[in-house]
Amino acid sequence: MRDMTDEQLMTIREMCTAFEVTPRTLRFYEQKELLFPIREGQKRLFTRRDRARLKLILRGKRFGFSLEEIRQLLDLYHVGDQQQTQLEAAYGVAKGRLADLIRQRDELNTAIEELQDQMKWGERMLASMEQKRAAQ
């Protein structure tokens, strides 16, 4: 029934091991029509294309892209312009995401500094209280 060599196809277990994901994750991406494994009864066989798509999905998720953004970018692969449209769209999404990450980092840095200042104040207060208790 298969028209591809076994080495080009991977089972769900092999995909899970190779990409450190759960079967549930793969089924979820299949349900969301991001992956399209070959179905042989209950068995799912993943092609080289599925592996490439999963790699891009996981990278997009790590960067904080939404599944809809990832789907739109993956769907642009077949536009037929040597991926120029896909690359331009990916660049635009990435540029926006980078701005978000920088803003979040700056907010975290501010929160860290404020917390450190509060902790230093708390240390001084505790030391002062300890000195008063020792003097009594």
C-alpha cells in the first residue's frame, strides 16, 4: 500500500522520540490540519514533509507565534514564487514578535529591579529589628 520507502516514513512513536513531543501533541496538530500523516487504519505514518512542518511548528511555538500564524505561514509554502511570499510573511510576523519579546524583557527587567530593591529594603528592616532585639 505504501509508495514510499520505510526510511522516509516515521511512526507516531518515532516522531515523538525524534521531536520530543507527545502523541497527543501530534494528534492535536493533525486535528488542526497542520500535519497530514498517511493513515493506514489506526496507524499514522509521517512523511518527510510532515517532519519539516513539525520542525517549523515547534520553532514557531518557541518564538511565541500563534497556531493560526504558523498555519498561515505554512500554507504560503506552495504559492509558487520560490517561497518569497512565505519568507516575507514570516519576516513580518517575526519582526512583530521580536518587538513583543523585547517589550516583555524590558518589563521583566524592571520588575526584577523593583523586587531586588524591595528585598534590600526588607533585609535592612530585618537587620535593624534584629539589632534592636539584641540590644534589649
